[in-house]
Amino acid sequence: MVTTKPRRGEIWSALLADAPKRHWVVIVSLDSRNLSDRASSVLVVPFGSYGAEGPTTTEFQPGETGLPGPSFLKAHFIQVLEKKSLLERMPRMLSASRMKDVVSMIRRAVDPDAEWPRK
């Protein structure tokens, strides 16, 4: 069980409902929810070990995340996760500018008119 309250931008290992093994996730919900004793869940976006750059997916290098290898954050898989499913917090968190990128990817996952600045 989590003894430390999660914060926006932190990377955690977690047990996702549809996966039998641990996954890395980034907390994307607002800290007013994350730090509240009344809220039992947070919003997360999972990382995957493979993928391709796209409107809702971006690659992160280990130096930025602290994860063992390159990882693909997949905003189209945003989900509600019970705080008790969070296992271990990584020492690094995403920067404010990278969190803005994540929010833009989430927006593109639900809004067909959202901008996508192709690189």
C-alpha cells in the first residue's frame, strides 16, 4: 500500500487492472485530487516498451525518466487507477514542459480537432 501520496508528473510502478505484471505510469491528475484523503484514485498514463511516435504517443529516453530503457508514453490509454495499486515511486518526475506535452497528447486522444505539431 502506498504510504507516500502521489504527485502530478511522478513516475510510479503500478498494477493495472488489465495487466498481470507491473507497469510504469505517470500521474496526470491534479494534485488537489492526488493529495486528498477523500479521493481513492488518480489519473495515469502508462508507458510501454515499444511504440511509434504519433499524435498520442511519444518516446522518452532513460535519462529523462529513470526507467531502464526507452519507453513510449501512450496517452490514448489514460485511465483511472486506485491509489492502492501504486507500488513504487521512481526518483525522477517529468518536467513541467513535458507534462504540457502529455496533456496535449491526452487532448488529441479525445478531440479530433486538437492541434498536432508534426516534427
